[in-house]
Amino acid sequence: MTNINKHIIYPAIAIVIFFAIAMLPVELIGCRNRGLIAAVVALAAGLAGICAAVKALVGKIRGDSNSSLWMLSALIFAVPAIYIVITAA
């Protein structure tokens, strides 16, 4: 598994899933179900982002060269959660 797959492609899949669910027609699965599924995906991505950020900080303290890639993963994972916070306001 390359670093690009692990740190960019896989987190980007969470974004694609989130926006695919958010863009589904209401008639397909209903407004409440669509919102709940999108919220669960955003929560899971947010938790994965927190874990990636912690791993990046620990790696930075230990001098790991992959710590910047872990921080990039954390930022990518944060997109769905930030989108929910912005649109809810």
C-alpha cells in the first residue's frame, strides 16, 4: 500500500461517500434517513480525522517522516464534519 493510497485516496473516499449521500434525492431514502446517514458518515470521518491528527502529533514528536501525511489525512477527514457545521448555522 503506497502512502498516496493510505493518506489521500482512502480519506477522500469518505468525502465522496458523504457528498453522494447528501446529494441523493429526498424521494429515494427520505430526508431524515439521508440526514442521519450523512451525519454518521461525517461523525466517523471526524473521529478518523482526530485519530489521524493524534498519530501525526505523536509522529512529529518522535521525528517520523510520515507525520505530515497523517496531518494531511486529518485535514481531508475533517471536510464532512466542517461541512455539516457550516450548513447547520
